[in-house]
Amino acid sequence: MSGAEPDYAELGRKLFAGDWAFEWAAASQTRLPPPDKLEIAFAGRSNVGKSSLLNALTNRKFLARTSQTPGRTRELNFFAPNGPKESVKLRLVDMPGYGYAAVGKEKAAGFSRLIEQFLRGRVGLIRVFLLIDGRHGVKESDDKMLDLLDRSAVSYQLVLTKKDEVKAAVREAAVAAALAIITKHPAAFPEVIFTSAQTGEGLSELRSVIAQLVTERDTFVSPKIC
């Protein structure tokens, strides 16, 4: 790419300014949609706020279903721009939450297999955002997901959630702790984004990162995001 650096913040704003819609749900590897688009996946513990973040990111209230009951998302849910054929070929993937004991060992094992199969087999998967509750930091179940992401050889990045519920005085420490974890995982992207689905903090940065990832994979997308 030559010339001036693209304005990824503006490209990100445009990318998520349009209409987004539910596209597909898959409870097994055999039910996955065709790998004809770039994919950005969101992973995290049950109740970390994945659905809320996806709704805020796409400026939709009910794109992804939110629930007060942890472990409700039991499938890979795919969302895509609901626009003309020449629009960006991109999917957002809401992955089943992990780490909720009440789900049951058998179902939890099924979720884990589905996640692992997806991570290892999607050629268009360009980034996994691993959501971490900003109030509590990385837990044991998150460590296991970090190890799985390392083994799967996918690009991934930590995103802290619920910034509005974290006292301003300890936010820097929360980010520093997450960055310290990343140093133990060389495959992780070395930056952390702190977000709030309630206030919108960090969403512009997240959209910008996604726009850059999509733009750099121009063989999958139209010449410009509009």
C-alpha cells in the first residue's frame, strides 16, 4: 500500500455505520458457513459481555442476544453487513462462552470441541478478540483459552470489557496486568483495548483495528469501505 496511511478510524466508522444482520448459526463444524468471507471472532468467559459489545460495536440493540443467564450462547453465531453485494466481505463471530460450571461437563466439552475445531480450520479467520472482564482480569479459564489460541496459531488480541464499572484509579493497572499476561504469549498481538458497551469507550479503537485488518486483506474486500 503506497501513499499516506489510511484513516482507519474513519474506515472503521464507515464499516460499522451500515446495517448488520444475523447470517448463520452453527452448533457443529459440519454446519459452518462457507469460508467465503473474512471473519473476526469474539471469545470470552460466560457473561463477559460479548453480546453487549457486539451490539454496541455495530450500533444495534438486539443484533446479538444478551442474557443474564451465563452459558446461553451454545452455537457459533455469525453476523454480516446487510448491504449490497459489493460491500465488505466480513463476518463477526460470537463464540460460545466458556468457564461456567453450571453448564455441565458434557455440554462444556462440546462447546470446547466446537471452538477448537473452528479456530483450527477457518482460512478466513483474521483475528480473535479475547474478551476479559476488566473488573476481574485474567482467570484460569482464560489462561486455558490463551493456550488454545497459541496452539491454534491464530492472530488474537485481548479486549478488556466493562470499563465503566472499573474505577478510574485502577484502570491503568488493569491494562498493565493484561499486558503482562501477553508477554507470556508471544503469539498474542501486543496491545490491549479497554472497552465499555455502555459508554462506548474503546469502540472507535476496536473498529479502527478491525478496519485495518480488513483493508490489509484486500483480496477479500472491495477497493474501499463505504
